[in-house]
Amino acid sequence: MVAVFMEAARTADVADRVVSYHCSLGVLEWPSVVFDGMRYPGVPELAALQSAAFGVPADRHLKVTRTMPGPDGTRIPHNLLTEIAAYGRFPRMGSPYCRKSAKESVVSAAWTPIVRQLGRELGWPVRILKAMRLRSDEGPDRKKRAAFRTVQVNGARIVDE
């Protein structure tokens, strides 16, 4: 998906506007490891390496993490372990953890500072193309989802996916 997207961005001469995101699952992600003298990168590093390999500079590859209010009011990482602690149980059967609230919503929130800055500079709503790889076999709603659709329009942004 990244290869096709970046090729299209280069063809349209907008590759310099591409921002990639890694939605971190925190302690639940595979860390880097050293085995038999060889270092193997962890998930965040692999995501950054993939973006770099397709031409996204390191300063435009952002790691975002879902957070929640902590006991003292500060924001703390929200992951499967904090969810289990907060609700006192594992997510119910048929309700996978890694869904929109853990990924898409986190990235959408990360757009806000970019949209504010560009909106002031441009003087009109910022246009965002959200490219995701969704497996249609993960649910009937995904099978029905159009390959392209506008998902948000307001005074600050227009988001297509």
C-alpha cells in the first residue's frame, strides 16, 4: 500500500506533503532484540524504516499513542493492559482490541496541530487523504466499504480515505 501510495504522490508532485504515522500499542509491541549477536528492530523502528524506504523523511514519520486520563489527571498511555486494569476484565469475545479507537482516532487527533497551522497559512480547509490498508475479510462492513470516500468535511478539514 505504501509503495502504491508514494508512487501516486510522486506522480502528482505531492510526495513532500506525505506524513506517515505509527500508531504505537506501547508495551504490547515487539521490542528490538539481540539474538546470537544480531540486532533485530522492534515494531516502531520497523515502521520508521518502512516509511524511510519509500521516501518519507524521518521528520514526517510520526509515532502516536492512544492516551487516557490517569489517576492524577495527567495523560497516560492507553493500551490493552491499562484497559484491562480500568475495566477489570479482558475485552469481551468478538471485540478485538486493535480497532478504530486504538489507531484511526489517534491519527485523526494528531492531524489537529497540522490542520491549524496549514489552515492559517492557506486560508481554507486543509485537504487530507487518509490511506489505510484494510482487510475485507475482517468484517462485513469492511467488505462493503468503498475504495474511496469522503469521511469528514468541516471548516478546518476535508478528509478522504
